[in-house]
Amino acid sequence: MAAEPKSLPLKLPGFGFKLTDAQSLRATRAKDYVTNTLIERPKYSFESQAGGLFPSLLDDTDPDDSFKQRLTPVREFTMLRIMDSITDKPGWDTKIFWENITEKWKEEAIAHQNMDVTGPMMDWVIKELQFKTEGFKKSGNVLVYDAGVVKSDTAISESLKDALKAAASSLENIPDNEKDYHPGSDNLVLDLVHPSLFPVVYGRTRIVKGAVLSVFEGISAAGRGEVLPIPPTGADSATTSLPRNGPMHNPYSNKFQWLPCDVEFTADSASTENKALNNKYQNHKCKCKITSYINNLHPNDHWDLYEVIEKVIEQAVPLWNKTLTPSRIRLPYIRIPYDCGEEKLDEEAMKTDPKPEQESDEDEDDYEERVSEWEVRIQKTVLPEPADIFSPSYEEILVDLQREFGSTGLQVIVKLANIHLTPEKPRYNGGAWHVEGQLNEHICATALYYYDSENISESRLGFRQFSDPEEANEISYEQDHHQWLTDVFGCTNNGPALQNIGDVVCKEGRLITFPNVLQHRVSPFKLEDPSKPGHRKILALFLVDPHIHIISSAHVPCQRRDWWGEQVPWQHITGKLPQELANEVVSHIGDFPISMKDAKELQLELMEERKAIVVEQTRAMDIEFSLCEH
């Protein structure tokens, strides 16, 4: 018989614990709610991987620096991009075994003018994809990029997609003056549900510590609770210190936190049959239930959307399992090894720049110096090829969110947004490189579901990684010869350790998940037919690291004055006062619940703070290669 959970006080980062305590906290099931307890922080990488928080590019305090990625040859990224392209083809998992088809793909790739592709690279690509078909047939998803980018075109059924379109339409079909266009988007981005509106505001938000609020209780309890304290000064900067480039300031906010909803795994999903603990592909089904309100989505008005989002979360969990698995793999998968900066004379260049001849009156030392300069000029980096023998990638899924966090559940931040293009505004210019959130949210992974696209050009989501610059110093090379760093890895000495990985097509019906160790960016797109309007609609789910529990809508009653006002019997309060006087009474209720006017001002303040964080991320990640001279 299972032990009765202990009765523990509710303690969360920013409420009972300092924001900077997070690495030392673990979510713990109390009697009828989830809290956190302090643990001894891991000192060694194997301890961290076994039970530490999932890595985040915002936080390098994990002992094994797992936010850093392997310094990867550009040719290996090219192979991954080719595999991404092939796995976009219908029936790829069958055609990959047809030699006449694969030979055609091989010829096309090698002949491509904008790609450096060789026969051995394509041979490896074909073998790796053949190996991956078993997992794809069972799971319906595929790992696109090694750090944890996963895609699936079948995870969400057509019927569920249609249900999402129908449920979301009630948020869209409102008067124009009530539509919430994202600030600064030139009325291109329509926010249906956005976490930056009515977030946690330290020093203003109220928190209930004596109860856990259900979905509907969170609305009816508006105005209850005690005011959340402002974190002490310094809590926003006392954390990460990236090597060489100094500390990363402001990874925490002492003003705001996005507000997640709580999600629990239901009894159905915990059955022995569904657990399938020995299934290495983790394609078993889980059942999830949203147990606290989604911020800015009223459950009374949009319960059908709650039910749809629950089902999308259920389908995202297996992809999140695969996305988070690389953080627990100690040795990276290497297709193209590289340990020596080898060079050779470029025969093509020698045709136009032959070896200099010694002038009749030229000193021997001067001539040798000219020859040395010529040799440096005429040298060509020997580009690496894949290993001679194909070795399959690691396919077992090492993360099982349901099994590991079944008792404490998940926390998910929800966003719904549309991008609308018109003949007058036919182009979306894309976004900036960033990772999601600040450390207050402890986002470890994201799921993006593209549920509706019409009359827009191909749109892509790009990724880049922070690679370990120290790995470059483990490569042997000739004194002062650094060209291999550019030719092999696309980097430069004294340049940033950032590598562009590749991108994924964002097409209707596709679910994409990725970890918060990668920066991502939406590429520009435009109208296909410039004479007609077009749109792209997205459901975004941000997964809070389930190792810890943060302040959620289970603790924070509804903060919206408009929702609160719907429940207050104003006719009994204002009696038969004229409307003007009644409005005057309402205007004196104070600064809580928060009015829409105040919420919009706070949203702008939050956005400005996070814009500064994006700049700070880039600065802190601008860690340069510094090749040692021998």
C-alpha cells in the first residue's frame, strides 16, 4: 500500500523559496497539492543527468554544461538538413529502401549548387534513414536535429485539427475593436491567448496558499489571497556566468512571470498496459487533464477549447520525451569525426597562382619567405567525410514524463496566435533569434502546432546552437593555420561559438517540439497570391521543467477585472445609482483585480524587459573561439 503523502507547506520559487533556489528544488506531492522541497545540488555530471533539471540556454549552472552542444562539422549539419528534406516526402519510410529512388536523391543532392555533398555523405544519410524507419513507423515522429528537434505530421489527427479550428474561431469572431493585435506587429499578429497579458506581477498578484484552485475555482476566487512579495534586489542577476564573456545579467525577472496551468496524468494513462516501460520508442498513449485555468482563456466560454488543448498536450508528450532525451545521453552521436586540421595544396588554385620562381637578384631568405606566403595562400582544408563504417544512432527514449512525473504532473504555458497577411500588408518579416521565457518560467521544451495555413509561402523555423568552444582546442593543427575552423565548422577564430543547425518547414498539421537549449527564429514569409488575404495559426505549448513546480493558476486566482466583474452583483452594490455614478463607484475599487488598461501597460513593460533579455542572451552567448598557439 502506498504511503500517504506528507502534509507540506506550499513553497514555490518566488513564494517561500528564492527564485535562484530552483536548481536545488524538486517538485513533491503533498497531501492534495504539489509543492517543492530542497535537495542537495548535484556535484557531478552523472548525478545531474540522473535527476537534475533539464538544461536551458538561460542557465549554465548545471554541473555538466549540458546547454553546450557538440562542435559539429557543417557537412554533418548538411546531412541532417537532407534527412529533414527526405522525411518531408510522402512515403519516405518505404521509398528509402528503393535503390532507384535513393540513387536519384543521391545524384540530386551531389549536383546541388548550394550544398557541399559527397557520395559518402549520402550513403550515410540513406543508411541512417533506413535505420530510423522502424521507430518512425511505430511513433509517427522523427528526430530532425540531434539536440532534440522533433516533427510529426500525424500526431494530431484531422478530426482534432478541425476541432481546434472550430473551438478557436469563437476567439476570432469578435468585433474588430475587441481584437488584441500584438504590440509592435503592425496589426499582423492577432493574439487569441497570450501569456504576457495578466501574468504574475510580483508585488501585485495575489496568491492563495491554503487551497489548490480548480479550473472554475480559479475564476470564482478572483480577488482572494495575499499579495505576492517582490523578490529581493539582486534575484534578477545572481545566476549564470558564461565563460570568458562575463555573467549573463537578468536571467530572472523580479517583476513578472508567465502563468502556467497545471496538467495531471489521469488514472487511465497510468495503467500498466499504457505505461509500456520497456517500449524504447515510447509510443504509448497518455491521458492528460488540465486542472487549473488557462490564463486569458475563460473556461465558461471556451470549455470546448480546453478539451481540445488537453488532447494536443497528450499528443505532445511523446514528442517532448524524445526532445528531452538528448540531455541524458552522455556521449554525442558522431557522423563525421574531426580531430586534425589537415591541409593540402589546391591544384585548381595553382593553375592561376603557380609557385613563385626565384628572381635572379633575390636573396634566398626573401625567396623562401615568398614561397611560404604562397603555400599559406594556396593551402586548402581537407574536408572530413563520414566514418567508414555506419553506426546507428541511439534510438531509445530516456525520458518518460508520465512515468517520472506522474504524481506531480506537468505545468504548461499556453499561447494561441494568428498571423494575418493582406494585399496591403503582404509580408511577415520573421522574428529574432531567442529562447523562450526567462528563468522564472523554467521552460525546458516547446511544442508548436500549426493548425491552419492559407495562401502563404513556405514558412520555416530555424535553429542554432551554442557549441562548446573548448572542443576546438582539442583539434591538432599547424601553427597559425586557422582556416579549418571556418571551412569545417563555419566559425572563425575570435568569432562567436554559434552554429546554425538548419530549419524545419512549418506546414499545416505539423507538430514540432524542441528544447530550450536551442535558439530559434521564424523566417519571413509572404502571400502566395498577393491579391488575396492569407494566414497562419499556431497553438504554442511551453513546458515548464517538471522537476520543479512554479507559481501557476492553481495558486493565483483570476486577475482580470472584466472576468471578476461578471461575477459581482453590481445591482446590489450600486442600487439604483445613475450609470455615471455606478461607473465612478467601480473605478474606486483599487488596482486589483487588474483592469485591461493596466494589463496592456504591464504587457508593454514585460515585452520591453524581455526584448532586453534577447539582447543579453546574444551578448552572453557571444563567446569567442580562442585557438591556442603551439
